[in-house]
Amino acid sequence: MTELDAGVVRRKLALIAQNLADLASVEQLSVADYRADRFRQKGTERLLQETIEAAVDANLHLLRSRDVPAPPDYYESFVSLGRYGIIPAPLAERLAPSAGLRNRLVHEYDAIDDALVLRAVGEARRDFAAFVAAVERYVSGLGL
């Protein structure tokens, strides 16, 4: 079993929280306004990608500390956190599909749908904020 390094987890949570704050300026934009600034688009995509990756890093660290075998993919890393009670299962189910968004952003499988990205910003600001709070409660509950 790997010892939980609360500092590592909290650094990931801080990055997620900062990214969510940065994404606030994009959340209410129309698709037309969003498309008008390519740097805003690419910045938004990168912040979403980085947020998801930071959460997955935290997921894997938390699961290793519970001696849980590594999940087969990023999607399952969220589901496993719910299964082991680290975050609420309904939250885990809402977050798991973000792994697919991350893959689309990184690998550019298809043209990126700007409306989908904007919708993901609002969902991320809600659900990843809840993730940060739930993981912090879990870590604090361990006395770390």
C-alpha cells in the first residue's frame, strides 16, 4: 500500500480550483463570442484538459493509497472513487465522462464542438468544485 501524500492531492485540488476560477469568464459567453477569440478557445480547452488530468492524478494517488489496483482508464478512475466512498457515487458518475472530453481535446479525434466545450465549462465549474470539496473532506477526515 502506498501512503497517501496529502500535499500531492492538495496541490492537484488547488490547480483544479484555480482553473475553475479562470474558466468563470468563459462560462456565460455565447458560442459566437467564444469563437471570436481563438486564444480564448485554446485557453479554455487547455484549462479543461488540465483540470481533468489533475483530477485523474489525484484519483490514482487516492486509489493507490487504498491499495486498489489501477483502473483500466481515466473514466474508471472516477467511478472507482465513488465505489470506494472517496467521493459520492452520483458525483463520480457525472465526472467520469469528462475523461472522454479530455481525450477529444488532447487527441483531436474529431473537430471540437465549441458548444460542447462551453457546456462542459459550466458542468466542470459545478462538478469539479464538488470534487475538490469531497476530496478535501476525505483527506481531512483521515487527519491529514
